[in-house]
Amino acid sequence: MKKSISILIKPASSLCNLRCKYCFYANISSMREVKNYGRMKPAIVDALIKNVYADLENGDDLSITFQGGEPTLAGLRYFEYFTSIIDAQIKQVKVHYALQTNGTMINDTWCAFLKSYEFLVGLSIDGTPLYHDLNRIDLHGNGTFHHVMETKRRFDRYQINYNVLCVLTNPLAKHAKKVFDFLSQNNINYVQFIPCLDDFGVNHRSNFALTPNRFFNFYQTYFTYWFKQLQNGEYQSVKLFDDIINQFAHKRRTACGLDGQCQIQYIIEADGSVYPCDFYALDQYRLGYIQEKTLRQLFSEHIALDFMHTKRMLPTMCATCPFKQYCCGGCKRMKDAMYVNSDGDFCGYRSVLEIILPHTEEILYWTQLSHFKYTSLNSALPGKDFP
């Protein structure tokens, strides 16, 4: 039986040339005994690929995403070395590459490489120039919007497939129409809105952290303009909308957490340590080291099993929710950002479903007419449930 396995590699650990004000991985890494593992060494690359391929057979699929920190800080030579080792493998495995980047290090040489291996790139642009430059700043406190838009134009010239990754902060969520207009005017056809989360263990909410009410208000407004555009024959891939249609219309999961079931995503840090989820790359969740064990062996570790099967107490209002069997409380890390609010009387995700699902047949109809080609970052469910 054909297997599809996904891994996420942090080749430069938490190293980054920006100081984004809401960075969740800066918070995660600060809580570990070793905050930054530096750049991944060639010996770890060799062992990583060997042990990943140990669980693969001819005809299988392997999806490899590079993330950070800022993964391009590992250097282009790292990526050239990595892909050369993959190319040298004997097993006939279909490999799909993806890269999530802030875009500030990308030049023509990078673009030529990314195009040669058909990388799918996630490019971080925060919705509008104002909010991007307020939060996504360099080491000197300067905004990076102009630089990142130049990278977008490079991607267009090189015909590189890319999605825009937009961190949906609570302030930005008030401006759904401005975000929609910006993306439409700049011909951005693939976008993923990433809910901004509070840091672990905080006693009060930050100004950036998204709330369920604001989550709903954003998508309520955005859907209005998005659906009107769709009826005019223009389809923009919004990751959440795609995931909902896939789950409810096609019975296919394309997002980890939306159905409340945690998966093992195989987050591989620069030292080879492996974690079950990007949100839980903490010492207490370390499954082991990829240079010592295969993915199947790591999947069988008790830490992995505990992570997947830990029972959760759902809010009271979930008991009467018509979508409970589909959602089951959703992603546990996202619970305060998009699900039940602090008062326990409103669920942002339920309210979004109540807006979108009545239009399912129309969405499918207009999508088919537009001959839309689905190419979304992380469109397949991360990880693999080994039997």
C-alpha cells in the first residue's frame, strides 16, 4: 500500500534575521534547555535521509517542508547538499519540497534553485503594508514590506508556486476588507491566515493574540467579498475555506487539528531532535533523534502515543454543537484563538461553519467552473499514522 509521509525540518533552528513581535517559535525555543541548535550539520542530513527512507518503498510519497526561524539562514549550499543526497537515493520515491520563508534573503540565485526543484513556497506577508511593517521588523526595527514584495515579484517572474502566509493578529482581524483588497489587487491567489497565539503559560492575553469573536468577525466579512468574487469566476484559495470544503464535502482531512485529532508531524530540529508538533517543540515532548531512530520507531514512542491520545475536557457549549463529531474541540493549541471564548458562550469556528456550509454546493459549482488548480501549502495532512 502506497504511503505518504510528511516531515518538517528546521535547518537553522530558531535563528532568524527578523524580530517579528508575535513570533510563536521564539517563545517555544526560549522555554527549552537549548534555545537554539544552530545550523544542521551534513552528518545529520545524511542520517536524517537514511532513517526517513528506511520506512519508504518504491512508489511512496515524501513531503519535506523547511521552516524556522528563518530556514534560508542555513544557506543555499545546505539545500543543494540536501537535495543532492535525496537525488542519490535508490528507492523510487516521489519527493515534494516546500519552504516557509520571510522572503528577505531571497535573490535570483535562490529563485533558480527553488524553481529547479519545484519548491512550493510559503511567503509571509501580513495582509496590509501598515500591519506588516508594524510587526515584521528587522534587527534595526525597520519594516520589511518593500523587501518582501520584491521577493513576491521575483517568484512571479520565475513562475514559482507560492502561498502567502498571513499571521492574523487581533488588530489585523478588524480589517478584513482591506486585507481582501490588498490580496486581490496584488494577484495573490493562495493565502493561509495563521491565527496569532498567546505565549505559553501567560496569565493575561497579549494585544496580538486572536480571540474567537475577532476570528469570526474577520472571516464573516472576508467570506462576503470572497464569495462574491467567486461568483464572478475568480477563485482565491483561502486555506480554511478549502479545508472546510474538503472535510465536509469530500470527507478528506487536509488540516491537522480541525477535527480535534492530534497527529505526529515529525518536526525535526537542527540537532536531529524530533517533536510531534510545531507548537510543542519542547523538551518534554521530544520523541528522540532522527539520527538514532526511524520515523516508525519514533511514532511508537510512548510520548508520541500520549500526545495523540490525551483526553481533553471540552467546553460545556460543545455538548449541544451540531458540528461536535466533526470538530471535537478542534486544535488544542488554537482553542483560545478560534474556538470557544473566555465567557464560554460563543465559538468562532462554529459560527464560521454556519456561514460557509450552507453555500457548499455553490462553492463546488463555481470552483469547478473556474477550473481552479488546488495547490496549497500543507494541503496534505502532516505526518503519518504508522500501523
